[in-house]
Amino acid sequence: MRDITNPKPLIFPEKSLTLRPDQWPYQTRFTLILESAPSQSVNLHRLSDSDSEVVEVSLESPQVRNAIGKDMLKGLQNTFDAISNDSSANVLLIT
């Protein structure tokens, strides 16, 4: 992995480019999309009994045939964050 705290030029055949993280102080479009309102289109369920390590993520947006839009992205991000913080979840089932 490249250390971006000490910017060094990358050499390309025609020109060089210096990477500096402070050049991009603004959020990316992707980040702005994910900061929209909370989602009602993604549900998280833990399967019971013997399948206790299995977590089911249900996409619940039939009006748009579960297309992944802003709301769905935000819901998926929140859901995956919750799952990553749960050490007992070993299997993810997306329906």
C-alpha cells in the first residue's frame, strides 16, 4: 500500500502526477449520496435456532423492482455497518 502522507510523484509515460490528500477537501459524489435520509427499503433479520450465525438482508422496494438507488445504498451501508460490528454474524443472505 502506498503511503499518501508523504506525497511522491507517480511517473507516467507522458507526465508525472503528485498525489496529495489535502487537494480534495470535499466529499465525493458517492459519499454525498450515502448521507441521504435513513432507508426503509432494507431490512435486517437474524435467522433463529441452529442458524443463529446467519443474517438475512431483505431488499424491500418492489415499486422499483429493488433497483439500487440512493435510499437503497444508504440502507445497505447502514446494514453492512451493523453486521460488521456483530461478531456472531458469519453468513450473510441477501434476498
